[in-house]
Amino acid sequence: MTRLPTSIDETEALLAEADYIADRSLATVLFLALRMGRPLFLEGEAGVGKTEIAKVLAAALGRKLIRLQCYEGLDQAAALYEWNYAAQMIAIRQAEAHVGDGSGVDGIFAERFLIRRPLLEALETPPEGAPILLIDELDRADEAFEAFLLEILSDFQVTIPELGTVKAAEAPIVIVTTNRTREIHDALKRRCLYHWVDYPSLAREREIVKRKVPGAGERLSDEVVGFVQRLRAGDLFKPPGVAETLDWAQALAELDQLVLEPGVAGDTLGVLLKYQDDIAKVRGSEVQRLIEEMRTQSAGNATL
């Protein structure tokens, strides 16, 4: 288990060692969340690396990662705990077989019948230290579930009627993400430190691609990033995130591309863009125009 960073510089270096290139503001708020023991609320477009922060942090600190993927209809039983009713019924029938009337049944609500879901699991501290609890895409869950989280994020404890209150000996490191498909209530946000995860700058995205897709040549990596950055500035329904940039760079490298060729770029747009209307806007002459524009600007920057 790696100790928690003691400065913003250490936090930035810790992420970089795990190939996550964070900007200074993200490293700052992450350091403060770790230092203050507060949940970190990350908001931003899909594919900008919010979930990856939790994964990288768990790997870098040597902590267990517990992920709660949110979805519409998520309830306490799926997120916290439920009883193993099948095992309980077997225990009851075995007791009935021995006693005759079932009066010998004892401890049906014992811990051995408890099925721990992510939230309850996160309150139990393993030997390597408090786990990383990732509550992913909270905006997909219902508002009632969001309200249920308030006790956990405030006191890191839950009440199981049959067993009593379970409180974390050491609070988990909590990261909450949302793609902002709906607004999250202020009551929950107040319990967290907040950070908006934006698309990376040109220089930072280049560094990300070069680290994550070493098989892509330097020129191809630069051109892929330059092209994607221009796409994001256009009028698309869903601009590509960093995840799509990496996938596209990997796909082009698999096709043995050394530079961005208009024909191959057009044929592989489905790796980068996920909506047909967006692909139709870009395919054809627009691909050629964007590549020429990107190369002209790159040549201009090189002469400065």
C-alpha cells in the first residue's frame, strides 16, 4: 500500500506514474479530497477520463477499487445489501426436518446469509487500507437513490435493521462521477469537493496519446489529436472524448498508418464518432478540409 500524497506535486506525480496526465487544478482538488477525507464529485462530458481517475488512483495507492455503476431503477438492495433468501429457506427446511415444526431455526438473519453489495463492501476496511469507492454516472440513477446516499457520504455508515448500524472504521476514498444528463441535488454536492473535468488541451492530449498508444508514431499521434481537437470545435451532437481519441489512434496504428490519410480517416470515423448524423457531417470533403487545415496550422507553428 502506497501512502497518500502529501502535496499537490506528489499527487500530480502519482497520477503521472500511472500514465494519467492530470492538469494542475485536478491534482489540486484530488489532493484536497484525500487530505480532508471528503468525496470528490467529478462532472464532465462522457469519455473525458472521470472514471479512469478512480481506477488509476486505486492502482497507484494499492487500494481495492469498488465500483457502483448507477442506472435507472437502482435501489438499495442492489447497491447496499440483500439477504440470501435461497440459503435462508434451505436453513429453515433443514431445521424443520430435524425439529419437525421449524422451532429450531435460529440466526436466519446472521451475517453468513448477508450478500454485500458495493456500498456495504466499501464500509469494510481491508488490510491494505480504505478502498476506493467509485459511484459512477450518478445522474443515471433516480433522485430517490441519490437521497439515500446522503447518510453514507455524511457519516460513512448504514443501518441494517436485522443487524444494527455498520460504520466504517476508516472512511473509503469516494469518487462520484456524472455526465450531467440531469442536475444532482445541492445536498449531495455540498458533501463533496467539486471539479469539472474538461476536454484536455492540445498539448496534454498529445501526451496522453503518446503514453497510452505507444504503437502510433509521433506524427500520426500529433495529427490524430489535431484532427480531434478541430472536431470538438465544430457543431457535433456528441464530440469525441479522450477515450475515442485513444481508440482511433490505436485503430489507425493497427492499419499501419504513419500519417492521417483522408480515405482511411473517413473509413474509420465509426471508431471516433458514435452518431450517424455526426459521421455524415464529417465524411468526405470535410475530412480532407480538416486534415489540410490542421497541417497548415502545424506547419505555421513549426516555423515560429
